[in-house]
Amino acid sequence: MDNQSIKRDLFDFEVGYLTQSPCVNCEFRENLPKCHKGCILLDQIQTRLARAISSQSSRYES
């Protein structure tokens, strides 16, 4: 297992969801979208969300 692997051990309802972008109140928002690559907070959020296993059926159609 390498450093880039994500352990998918939580369902999406355990991880939660975002109600507002963290960029809305960020002190660096005037640098958007250039600042997103170096943003530690966005990296942490993406890593946490990547751990989630969808609780929706793969056959679900909206």
C-alpha cells in the first residue's frame, strides 16, 4: 500500500457533507482558483471525503 492509497472504511453518512465551501470565508479567496492546489484545508476535506463509501445503490438514478 503506497502513500496515495485511501482507506475506504466509512459510509458517506458517517463522513458527512459540506454545507458551505471553506473558500467563502478564506483570507486567500481573492487568489481563487490559483490557491486551491496549495490549500491544506481543501486537501484534508478531499482526503476525508475520499474515504467514504457511497450508501446509494449503484443502480440509483436521479
